[in-house]
Amino acid sequence: MNIFKRFSDILNSNLNSMLDKAEDPEKLVNMIIREMETTLFNVRSESAKTIANKKEMQRQLKDFESEVASWQKRAELALEKGRDDLAKQALEEKNRISLAIEAQSKEFGALESALEKLEHDISKLQLKLNEAIARRKAIVARHVTVRSSIQIRQKIAVIGIDDALNRFNRFEKRLDEMEAEVEAMDLGQNVSLSQQIDGLQADDELNKELYELKLKLKKAS
């Protein structure tokens, strides 16, 4: 018996439906806890019945053992009285009950194993229930966070945020290009001015050289 599989089967339809509809998370968690409590109650009831069956089987085994001992004594008494036929019948009855004891002992062993499994499952489910109750608020908060994240992503998908960012990046790149063009124009003006100044300096040197040449010619004449 797997009570956790059964518990899962009980929850699946309602749980999946509520998650799909994104209903109140606190309502969902409370529903899960109630289902766990109901399952725990049912399993404990089943365990109580199993314990009762175990006690009843123990009583039957004791009765059978008493009957075996009784038929053994009857067979011995019949032999003492020279009634082999009655002794044989008593032994047959004793053997029949012995076979019943053997069969019921096997059932008793299986019942004990099932009871141990039930007790283990009850303890495990009780721990899970205690954990769920203790973590109720945290679970609700996580569910709200997840729903908010999903809604945000849905809105992002609707407005096409990636496309908007791409357009913004293209616009920013165009601004960079325009600024570069302005800087290039300024750079061109600076070069032209520098060339003009260098030209003036070269002109001064030529005038100076021309003046010196005139003085030299004048002295020579």
C-alpha cells in the first residue's frame, strides 16, 4: 500500500486545476493541508482496523494451539484404551488444525509487515503535514512571487521589450555617429587653421630673406 501515491491521486485533479487558474494561493495551500489531514485520518483508521485484526488472529492462533494439544491428549488416551481407530481420527483432526495454524501464521506475518508499513507511512505523512503547516506562509509568499514574475514576463512579451531596446540601441548608435561627424568637422577646422598659421610664418621668413637680399644689393652698388 502506498498512501502517498493515493494522496497524490486525490490531489492531482483539484491541484492542477487551481494552478492553471492561478487561484488564491492560500486557498490552495489550505486545501492541500486539509487533504493531508483527511488522508492521515483515513490511514490511521485503517491502521486501527489492522491492529484489531492482528489481535483477533493472535487469539485464534492460541485457540488452535490449545486444540492441537487437546487432540494430542485424546489420541494418547484412545491408544491407552486400545482404540487405535479413535486415536487415528484424533491425530487426523490434530493435523488438520496444525495446517490451519501454519496457514494463519503466514497471514499473521504478512499482517505484521503491512502494519509496520502503515506505521511508517503514518509517521512520514505526519511529518509532511507538520512541515506544510509550518511553511504555509512561506509557500503562499513563493506562489505570489512566481505569479508576479509570470505576469511581468507576459507583459514584457506583449509590449515587445526586446524590439524596443533594439530600436533604442539603433537610435543611440546613430547619435554616436552624428557626434563623431561633428568632431570630425571640428578636427578639420583645427588642421586648416594650423596650416594658415604655418603659412604666415613661412611668409615672414620669405619677406625677411627678401629684405636682407635688397640690403646686400644696395651695399654692393
